[in-house]
Amino acid sequence: MSQASQTTAQGPSRPSIDPEEVEKFSAMAADWWDPTGKFRPLHRFNPVRLEFIRDTAQRHFGLDGEARRPLEGLRLLDIGCGGGLVSEPMARLGAKVTGVDASEANIKTAITHAGQSGLDIDYRAGTAEQLLEADEAPFDIILNLEVVEHVADPRTFLSDTARLVAPGGMMVVATINRTPKAFALAIVGAEYVLRWLPRGTHSFDKLVKPAEVSGALEKAGLAAQEPQGVSFQPLSNSWRLSKDTKVNYMLVATRAE
């Protein structure tokens, strides 16, 4: 493969992998996809959010829930895709997936693993702003998962990603609420006591309340739904949908036809 990146005018690049890099990024892919490794919290969280995304898309678009590839024909953007833990299942469900991440190392890792898995996913190193600058065609589904709490300006980021939602399309935002309970569980508990995440992964001041997410998306022309809580169940060691939005939550917003 060529060492050159494939680029669009002002848009995110699609880096290719030099043969000398294959071993390195294969090792990184193995790390990302190891359910017992440092990304274990994401693997634990993945089943509940994947089911939520699939079921929400089926209802919104009137899809056949019994179909093997119910998202066939839909364009999907996974913004902040990391190593592809959500992009790959979405591709298997039939969506035409574009995965974008600001880290080129993450994108090369994702490209490597998708190739090993026989999946055709359009991975690019860049940002939502670059997609807008490149006049990218809008997407039917945008996944904005565990990203907004890490950006410099959440309101602008949400507004920019909202502009990429096609008429009749939808966005799913998953993040952490800015509450005392979230500070105790998602920061002190997860990072300092249980050590599920590296210390400093989350900054309390950058956490975003559901009303702030809804406000930014509605100002950008989307209709925001009520947030859906997601809670950890210690007895089953798994995550479940719940009524409690004080820590983790997911929020769906749609654009009219």
C-alpha cells in the first residue's frame, strides 16, 4: 500500500498503511479489540448501546427488525470512531459506514482490523468540521458516542455534527451528565477506585447536561427526544437501559423530512 494519504479538498484524509506499519497497527488493533484489555469498559458498554442504536433506527426508519442487515442502504457516520468498536457492528447490520477520528493512529488501527474482518468501512482521520468544509453529503444516521465531553467547544461541535444529518435522519449522542452522582461514580469511582479508566480521562467541568445537548441540537434544527439513562448493574457486571440519567445517558435527535 502507498504511504500517501488519500484526501479530498479540505476534507479528512484516508491514510493508507505502509507495509512496515502493518505489524504495529495489527498489535494496536488487537489491543483495541481485546475485551479484557484497557478498552474493557467500552466492550462492556457496547452491547447496550448497539442494541439501542439498532432498535432506535428500526423504529425511526420503519425498518424490518427481522432482517439480517436492517440498516442496508443507510449512510452512517461514526464520529470519534476510535478503533471501530461501533463502526464494525453497524457495517455488519448493513449500513454504509464512514468512521472519523482526530487520531490518525486510531484510524490506521481501525482500517487494519476492518481489513482483517473483511469489512469495507470508509475510515478517515479528521474532524466533523472538515467534513463540512469538504461539503460532505449528509448522513442518515450520525453516532456521536462518548465524544462531546472531550471536545473544546461542545455547543459548536454539536451544531456542526447536526448540520451533517440528512433530512429525515437521526443522531444518537451518548455521554456523561454533569452531576454530583456522575462525579462520584464516573470519575472518582471509575478512574480512581475501580481503575476502569486512566486517571484524568474525564474532566467534570467538560461533562454535558442533557438540556445542554438538546438545546444545541434544537438550535441547529433537530428535534431532541427525552434522554435515556444507562446504568451499570454490579450483580450481572453489565450495562442496562434505565430511567436514571444522572450519570450515563443517550439522547436521540431527528431532522424533519
